[in-house]
Amino acid sequence: MRQSTYLLPTLREAPAEAETISHRLMLRAGFIRQLAAGIYTYLPLGWRVLRKVESIVREEMDRAGAQEILMPAMQPAELWQESGRYQVYGPELIRLHDRHEREFALGPTHEEVVTTLVRNEIRSYRKLPINLYQIQTKFRDERRPRFGLLRGREFLMKDAYSFDLDWEGLDKSYWAMYDAYTRIFTRCGLNFRAVEADAGAIGGEGGTHEFMALADIGEDTIATCTQCEYAANLEKAEAGPGVSEYREVAVGEHEKFHTPNIRTIEQLTESLGVSADRFIKTLIYLADGQPVAVLVRGDHDANEVKVKNYLGATNVELADPETTRQVTGAPVGFAGPVGLKIPVLVDREVASMQAGIAGANEQDYHLRNVRPGRDFPVEKTGDFRNVLEGDRCPRCSGTLKFYRGIEVGHVFKLGTKYSEKLGAKYLDANGKEQVMIMGCYGIGVSRVLSAIVEQSHDDNGMIWPVAVAPFHVHLIPVSVKDEAQIKVAEELYDRLRQTGVEVLMDDRDERPGVKFKDSDLTGIPIRLTVGKGAGEGRVEYKERAQSESMDLSIEEAMDRIVKLVKESK
């Protein structure tokens, strides 16, 4: 491809609204352009990278035995109503009506559609197991689309769905996808971890893992053990026993004391000179509209996902100040567990305290010597908090360390959540009807681009791994007016293409500095410069990830390029 006629509009500066490195660089390098918030056009370079990631995904899914299909993006609302997710999914589901006032949704995911397809087409155990996948545009009305391709409202996703005879079969399908994902992200050059995770809105009855690309900009916190392989998303992570330090405290009757205008744990610790772990923090939530109190230690944060899962609730959110006042009789900051008439969930670290300081359910007052089991019930005890960095690992004697990560893939064991509701059943060898056991497996294909750039860049631009780079070689004749340089460049251009190497030749009549800056910005992994040495058959070879260039003969450069490209496949 010749750059003089190629749509590659680079920018000296990125728009101010571009917050992340990947967003800024892909805009500056002419990979993407924004059409509306969270909606992007892929220009030729961006589209080439997207297609390469897509190709790797497709190869590995086929290798794992999955079969490709393509399902419609526009889905009848009755399917979502049948699965029970039409209201549960919330405002992220884009809903619309056709001219006959029939309701539809733009698919953010396809469990309902694929389950209906399999329900209608497969009836015998002889046709199972089966794994169907597609690579398709998805739609989610994000409250705050941001970070370019990392959180958009329209994005490319690979979603696969397995249907098995039993749970043993699902286990095999699940780990086959887990292994395929490991190969995919390795081939894409990502530094990633597979971590235990919550199933979220997709739900299900079995295990689930997220594949996280490690990056400081990541929206997820990952807790990993310093000694073993344990790794989990913060919403799922657990701490091992013996995390809290045992303290001997006096346990007299609880007594009220005056704390005017002192509402927060920070204010209490400063005022009383007592460490945060001596406080019992009482948080009032609404779980599907019903108030519930959650108690965690003063130095801990409540984990709403764990609370939601414990209650089996669809939605859990902090109660508004007025609800808190109605439930406790006090404003926010003075709530406590003593005398509450609503369900009280007690984090196990609180349940193990001998006593603590808690709100008195009266404005400007707290209670000391509040004892779990004596002053409030501890029947509903569990793990309701976020782990802290340094907590003990739940699997070994190691400690937990935190990283930030970008979710690029997620595998789920759905079990019968959708097949039961949507009637995906088969007849077994005895002619008896059985419910299919499902799994689902997603990859954010377009998000992978941003994750790669977040991990692979420098001050001058992107650095694409050869396997997904828009072109393998950026061929730059220093002067297009120099006949010797152009002659060598044209010969190299033809030879490289004939050997299967993808080449972008910068044949623009631009200053060398402009060409080199654009080359670094776009991140094409090999730069081949044809300059003064052209007459002697010499070229400058430079890999984008390396700082040094080499003066090579044309044949030496050809050998290196062909070898590097071959090794990337």
C-alpha cells in the first residue's frame, strides 16, 4: 500500500477529551475517529488491526471445535421477557419499537437468541455437545462511555455458547474455551491474568473467569497471591483466616457518648485517637427496594456484589439519606446495629470482634462497648467486604497484591439459567427429556486493540506486535526525488509483498523527520529506510520496539523481515 493515497490522517495533538494513552494515540495515528460518544469509525489502519485480532480469535475458536454463525443484532423483546432479563438488564439495554409498535432490543449479548435457535433445531442427545460462536457488533447504552474503545456504546465482540448433555460435559467445554482464550491473548501479545470473577448480569450456576490485561488504566482491581496462582477480581476476592489482629478489649455494657458533627470514620479516629479497625461501620442498603444493614469494620469497605449474591437480590444500592433516617432514626454517619428492626448482615471480621464503637442511631451520638451477638444478632454472618492489599491469601500463607486490569475476555458456566427458562431440552438415550447445560464465552475484540496499546507504547507512539500490526514493514524512501532511492524502494516493495510481507510505503514528498515521526506514531513493527546507501545496496533496518537501527545489505534486511514475520504466525 502506498501512503500517498492511503487514508492515514495523523494529528499532532489529540483532542482534549481523550483521557487514556490508547485513546490519544489511536486518534493521533489516524486509526479511529469518533462519530458520537462511545461510537467510532475505524480508519484503514485501525480496521486492519481489528481484522487481525478477529482472525486470531476465529482461528482459535475453530481449533477448539466451535462453529461460526451470525445472529441478528435486533432482537425481539419477548425473548428477553421470556428469560426474565428485559427489566433486569436496566438502561444499558437499547430498546426500540418498529412501525407496528413491536418492541425490540439491540443485542448487548445473545444468550436468548442462541438458546432459542438451539431449542428449535436440536432435540436429540446425538447432536450434543455443540459450541456456536459469532463475531458481531454489540450495543450497550453506557452511562458514561469513555476511554475510546475501552468503554463504548457500540463495539465488536466474539461471543460463544456451548450446549452440553451434563455438567461434566460443560466442564470440558469451559476449560477448552479457557485454553483457547489463553492462546488468543498470548498470540495478541498481551500480558494478562485469568482471575476468578462474579458472573454479574449474565449470571449462571457455575464458575467464571475473567481474562485481564494488566494496565494501570484498567477499571478493575485484581487481587493476586504473592506465593500461589490465586487471582480474583476485587468484587470476588476473598481473604484468608487470621487477617485481623486479635485485640483484648473491655466488654462492659454499651454506653452512649457525645460525638457532635462527627460522621465519618476518619473524623472518629482523629477525635477519639482510636484506630479504624475498632469501629463497626453500619451501612444501610436497599436490596430490591428493601432496606438491609451491612456491618463491616471501620477500616473495610462493603462489597455490594457479595451482599447481592448473599441475598439473591437483583439490585443492591446504598440507601438515600431519607431512607437511612427512617430506618435508623438518625442521619447518615450515626447509624448503628443496636436495636435495628431490619435484616443485619455481619461481615465475619465484625462477628469476630469482642467489641467495637458504632453509631447510636441518634444524631451526634455513638456507642462504645458494642458487642456482636449480645447487642445485635450475628445469625447472618458472611464475607461482605472488599479485601485489602496485604490480606492473607485464601488458598495459602501468601499475601494479596493488587493490580489494575482491563477485562478483555470472560468465560461463564451458565448451567441451566437460560436453557430452563427458554426450554432448550433434548431427548436422552432413553427418550427422556433433559435440560441442556450451557456455558458462554465472550471476548471484547475491539477492546483488545486498546489493551494492546496501553501495554505497548512509548513517548513517540504505539508499538504493535507483529501478529496484529496493521502492516509488518514501513518502507521509507528518504527522498522520493532521488531516483536511486525510489528504484530500490520500489524493488523492495515488490519483493516483500511477493513473500507475503505486508508493506506500507511512505512515498509522500515529505521531510524525513515528518515520515519518521509518523512511522513511530503508527507503531508498525519494522521500519526500513532507503537513503544514501541505496546505491550500494544498503538500507537502514529498525525494529519499532528497539532504540537502535542497523545498516544492512538488502538481502540481510529481507532475511530478517521474512524470519520475523514467519515467527509471528
